[in-house]
Amino acid sequence: MLKVVKPIENQEQESRKPRRKGRWKLWLLLTVLLVAALSVIFFRSSLSHIQQIEVEGNVYVDRSAVIEAAGLRIGGQFFASSATNVEQRIVSNLNAVESATVEKRFPGKILLRVDEYSPVAYELLEDGSVQALLGSGAEIPLRDQGLPAEKPMLTEWEGKEEEKARLCRVLASVPDSLLSDLSEIMPASTESYPDRIRIYTRSRFEVETTVSLLKDRLGILDGITETQSPGSIKMFEANVYVPFVNAELETDSGE
């Protein structure tokens, strides 16, 4: 029988293939081990921890409350939560905050920017203290912020938290120009109108309407107060205006 002998060059090439493949696996294993070792070192070092937390945009909510709502702390893991998750936690935990933005600056610095709801009214409490009412219905005790300019005062709303919050949301949807004349708002519910309210204006009008109708009626009210003399206005299914002068004359003639 004839025996076929492979050329020497082919034999050398075949012997090199297993060696190259073995070296590639070795380098890959070494690379994985090196990356793992560096990762352990990095996450145990101060570079992977939160070193500084800043809060911007907060007026009514304390800095510490924003940080707590975000679920962050100095020394915590910098990469533990995404910016989106932190933003969602702030908004869901603080009803005074309308939106939040989180900016991470490596190494270790986190900036929290909050956009709070604007005040739509303020409330005089039974103990004489005053608190701001934001567009979300959040109640913020006033300290050094001062009273919101040209905002109505809410009185006699103790124990009516849901109704008050609903009123605040309505006021937040109305242009400031239509709120500037409103001086005082108080509840005046009846069986027919559970959300009935009484409003006193700075232009000396007395108005009765409901929370559900308020947004649609304020434009009409503005037109009346600018063109008519002070009087009583009832704004329900129909709008009725009676000037105080005529009401006084009717009382005098009756006597």
C-alpha cells in the first residue's frame, strides 16, 4: 500500500491552530478576571458612592424632604438608581412638587431640581396661623415666604380637606388675572349644591356659585365686576345680579 505523506508546511499549520485557539481563550479569561477585579475595587472605592447632593428650585419644600423623597443619602451607591426612577419617586412622594429633574455628575455628585406647584390661595387657620395652598392642594405653612400676592383667602374650610383640594385644583386652572379680585372664599354647601361656595371680592361683590361651575363663571364674573356697581351675584344654572343699591331701596320701601 502507498502511504500518503503530508507536506511539512501543512503539518506545521495544523499544529499552530490549537495553540492559537488556546491562547485566545486564555487571554479572554484573563480579561474577564481583570474586569471583575477592577469592578470590585471600583464599587468599594469612594468614587462609586454619593459624595454630594444638591437641591435647587425648592421654596416650600425643605431640602431634606426632597432628598428623603428621592431615596438618596450620602455614601449610597451612585449608580444604584437611574435618574428617571429618582424623578418619579420625588413627584410621587411630594404632592407640592409638579416635576423633578435629576442630574448625575461623576464622580459622586447628584443635583436635584424641583418645580413646585404655584400658590393659588392662602388659608387662615383657627389658631391664627396662615398657610399657602398650592395648585395640587398641598398645604404649606408660611414662614419667611410671605403671602402670595393677589390670591384669595380661604376661611372655614377645616374638616373639608377633599373639597378644599378640589377647589385649589380649579383655581390652578384659571388665569391669575381672574383671581386677583377674589378676596375670600368660604364653603356654603346645601342639599341642592354640596359644593356651593360664597365669594367676596375686593370690588365689594358677594358671589354664590359652586366649585364645579367656578372655572366657567369667573370670566362672566370679571365682566360684571368691571361694568356694574357692587351687588349680589348668584351663578348657578342661570346668572342673577342684584345691585346692593336696589336691594336697599326695596328694603326701605317695604318698611
